[in-house]
Amino acid sequence: MKFCLIICTYMRPQPLLLLLQSVQKQTLYPDEILIVDGSTNTETEAVLEQNHFENLNYFSVPPEHRGLTKQRNFGIERVGTEMEVVCFLDDDTVLEKDYFEELLKTYTIYPEAMGVGGAIIDETKCEFVGDNYQPKIEEYFFDGWKRKDGSRFILRKKLGLDSDCPPGYSSLYSHGRSIGFFPPSGKIYPVEMLMGGVSSFRKEVFDTLQFSTYFQGYGLYEDADFTLRVSKIGKLYVNTSAKLNHYHADSGRPNQYQYGKMVVRNGWYVWRTKNPKPLFNAKLKWHSITILLTLIRFTNTLTTTNRKQAFTEALGRTIGWWSLFLNKPKLTN
């Protein structure tokens, strides 16, 4: 299968170089690489001029095309007509050498797949314990594997607010578990959501769908919105054998206050994409979890060393929540 790789980048020349060097070592190399750069300087362009990569085309986009979703749509419009699959990677990831080989293999195993995601190598230690294991409340258990659960999820369990869906699925009150909760089993799992920075889609998907430009700039949760819409027209899978590392570069990220607002408002948008007319119980749970997570961030100002970041994010979440009653996001799909 001929495939194109689109990397949208912003002010991260060195992380991008590390990613492209890992692409260079792949057992399957992309037939086309499109770098869509929204940077406000020329450092990324200079790095690419100094380092040659086959099949690479570089685009520096003007201000009106900056922002993750706009840059993705810009790249999609320039994919070669002979390409069958379009892959996306975040610019701060680094691939295992058989990432693309495993990813594309999934389309052969499941010909009906409209999209396939890879798996981020998680720092959380997982242990295989078998299907009959009874997990403790502080553990997350899935498909015979257990791992230590996060404190937020443990509290949600105690309050009856944990997600009732497997990873990669959104409940009717949202706030689910991402594909990062899949164990390193090497299996392929069906999902309805993918992480945009480790995703791929059949090119035909983009004949009818685009990334929503509601998600401005950094584009938090834009991937959940897009893949929920894709899942309505076809099947999505995650292949846990297609592995990569995600290093979460700090450059190019919004400040914590804006991030907090985005978590709530964009989270609301994605929730209503999945469940446009929620019943009262779903509304109650969504708002309860949102308030709970905000309170946790406020308490982090007393329990963590990054007190200012915790406080400003919590403040952003609070303002974001109140803004929903005054100015709800307008759904465009």
C-alpha cells in the first residue's frame, strides 16, 4: 500500500529531526512525507535544508493556515493522488523501526478498517496476570493485564464516576480512557477514537471528512472529535505492535490557563459529538467529573512543586466550565 506521512509542526526543529531520523530507519519508508510548518521563524526549514530525507516536501504555511487542524487539512489537500493511506505523527514522537510495517499490516488483516492507530510505549509498568485476576481498586485491569491506576481514576471509582467503556471508547458521559490504557499485548483492538499524533486513515476518508477548525491553535481533543465522526462511517483499530515513544516537548504548547479552559470547553464539544442529546444522568456525570477534576487541580497547588501551573490550570478549568452556561461551543458536525 502506498502511504503518505503528514507531520504538522510548530517551533520544534530538533524534536522533528529526531522523528525524521527514526522514520529513516523504518522497515517500510513512506512514499511521501509532507512537513506542514506553522513556525514563526525559519529554524525548522534550516534544519531540513541541512538534513536530507527522501520523498520529503516542506510547506511553510501563512498565518491563516496555522493551528493543528488547519495544518492537517492543508496537508491533506496536497497528498498525492496515488496514495492509499495517510498517516499522521506528532512532531515530538520517535518510532520503533517496524512502526509503519505493523500499522499497514492492520489494513490487510482488517480490510474494512477506515483508520488504524499505533501504541505509545507507556512508562506505566504493566503485568500479565491472566483473565481470572480480581483487580484491586488502585489497579486498572484489561485483557489479562494489570497496571497501577492513576489517583484521579481511583477517586472516580470510589465515587461511581469511572468510565464504563474499554479504552478508545467514549461513554455517554464522556471522560473515558484513552488508547494509552491498552496493555502491551501485541494485539489489535477495535476502537471508536484514535490519538491524532499516532494515527492513519484510508485516503478516501478525506473525501467527505476534515478536521474541525473549531479546535484552534494547539487543537486539544481534535483527534477525538475527528475519529468519533470517522467511526460513524467505518471501523477503527489500534495495533499495539505499532510502537513509538512520545516525548511531550514543551515548546509550542499553550499556557496552563488556556490549557485548562480548552480541557473543559473542547471536552464538552467532543462529548456532544458522541452524545448530542444526553439524558439527565449523563449530564450529571459529565459535569460532576469536570468539577471533580478541577477541584483536584486546585488541591495540587498544595501537594505539588508546580503550584503556579496547577493553580492557573484549575482557574482556566473553572472559567471554562462557567463559560458553558453563557456561551456554549457551536457544534459544526
